[in-house]
Amino acid sequence: MKSILIYTVPVLLVLITPFIWSNNLYNGLISAKQIWFYGAMALLILIFGIDLLFRWKNVPFSLNIIDIALLAFYTYFFIRAAFTPYTPLVYNTRFLNYTLLLIFYFIVKYVNSGSMSNKKVGNLIINNELEQKQIISSTEILILVLMITGLVQAVWGLLQLYGVTKSFHSGFKITGTFFNPAPYALYLAAIFPLALGTLLRIKELKNEGINNERHKKFKLFGNPQIYSFVSQFFNSFLPSLLTYKLTYYISFLTVISIILVLPATMNRASWLGIAAGSLVVFNCRYKLLQRAKDYLHNNARKVCAVALVIILIGLSGVGLFYLLIVPSLFFMAAALAAALLTIGVPRGRVFVSRMTAAAAFALLAVVGAAAYLSGSEFVLSRILDWAVAAASAVP
């Protein structure tokens, strides 16, 4: 318990990094977050180092598949960053950020493993499996804090969307406390599976009858009415149940808020992230893969499943084909404009001006194709304005 308390402040300081910005720094929305993150991680690493001096013999160490995957990715990123020209590792901010985040992950894992090894409430050791589920672990507290940050960010984005608060970028209406919608949407996409999993988990605990176990402690005189009223009254003030109720409502509001605000960011990577994370959560909760295996136990159903996958892949290919038609039209228009503007005008200022206009049209076509693929309506509207201005300037 003491080890959790000494890590609480630095961990919270790290988790509130997205909310930090400063108007007194150059590019204060990004640089302030960077400085704050480095300072909070320095404090956390210092406390972790001091803690290791007194507990180094009892430090638990184990690796699971997630740890191995993270270390493999970090090894790949380290090799890539080491061979990046003109950018030493010390000045590579992405490499430093990934390194500190990896350290943060293993420190949090270390703190959580220490807290889970001996669950206590006061001086009472919990042995009952059902009651163990009611003890709030450090992992659940961490997830609760992350959900609160995600809820605040989602509400912040909704306020920006409806014009209550200002965005931090002149070209985008919704950014949260970030510089543009991309990191904002990806941050919400990372929080969403945590909130969804917590929501489903608490529902599962309710179905297992945790409250009924608590009711037995307040049964008076065998009277069902007195038993029901008194038990509900006292149970509403139990710390563990209060925490679970609070967590349930926060997770529910977080899920709804992110669903409302994320489409407005126009970030497809975050949509795919939410879809993939939700599939993982639903698979852990409802055993989707196992159910699919049980359903596809005969050859006829396997053939139907393969046919359905082939059809979906074909439809995806058709969609990508039509998606690429519009960018190709941009390039065709650029080539046609260049040909029409240069034919029959061999020399003079008119030739120069028309060549300049043709080059401008070609550049607008290239940028327009990229803007279309990225889904940026702001860039597309500016391209149309520039195209009209360039056409009116051609003699």
C-alpha cells in the first residue's frame, strides 16, 4: 500500500500531460507538453530508483506476450532511429518519448504486481474469491484515471465542435487540447477500449451477484422489507461499491462521449483503432473466436465463410478503385490544362504566364489528390479558391 502511495503523484503527473500547454513558450501547445512529460518522468524514475535500493531483493520480474511485443517494437524502433542520418538519438524526440513510455509501462507494471501480491483491507487479508473482485487494485485506479482524462477530452471536443470553446488550430474546429485532430482522435481511440472493457466487466460483476453477498451482512430479524431497505441503504455507502458505481457511470459516459465526438475529427486511423480494440474487448468478454470455431464445425459452413470473405475483399477492391478515380481526374485535368494553355503560344510574356498557370494547375492537382485521399475538406476548399484565382489570371 505504501509503495502505491509514493508512486501516485508522479504517475498522475504523467497522465495529465495532454492537458498541459503554455502561451509563454514557442509552440507552447507542444513544447509545454514535452517539457512537462520529461519532468514528470524524471520524478517517477527518481522515486523508482530510490524504491529499488530498499526492495531490490523482492522485485518481481516476469514477461508476458505484451511485454515481448513492446520490447520487439522498441528494438526495431531503436535500430531505425540509430541509423537515421542527421538526427542523433539524443535529439530524436520520438525515440526519447518511446523510451520514456516504455519505462513508464514497466514501472506501472512493477507497482501493480506489488499491490496484487497481497490484497488487504485494513488488517484483514481477503481470501474469498468473490470479495477479491470488489477490492480496487492499482490497475483499476489507473484505468479510472485514464477514463476520466478521456471523458474530459471528449467533452472538450464537443464544446469546441459547438463553438463554446476555441480550437487550438485555425484550420480545424475540433482539436481537444492538442494541436490538430489526429493526435486528439488517436488519444480517444486508445481510451475507448479501456472504457468499453470496464463497462462490460462491471456488468459481469453485477450478474455474479456481488451485491447479494453484501446484503447478507445487514439482514435484520429475517424481515424481508427491513432487510431490503437497510441493506440497500448501507450498501450505497460501502467504499468498494461506491467506487464501482462511479467507475460504471464514468465508463458509460466516456464510451458515449467518444462515440459522439470521434466522427467529427475525420480521422480514419482512430476509427480503425476503435474497431480493432472493440473486437479484442468483445472477444475477451464473449469468446467470439471460440464461438466462431464452434459454429464452423462442418465443411458447408466453412465454405460459406470463405465465400463471404472473398466477397468482402472484392467489394473492398471495388471501393478502392472508385476512391482512386477522383485523384486520377485531378491529374488528367492538370495535364489537359497544361496542354491547352501552351499550344499555339510559342513565345512572349503570354507564353510565360500561361506556362506559370499550367504549372500552378498541375501543383494544385497534385495537392488536391493528396487532400482528397486524406479527407481534408479545409484543404480542398482552399484548392478550389486558388484554382478559380489562377484561371481568372490567365490572359
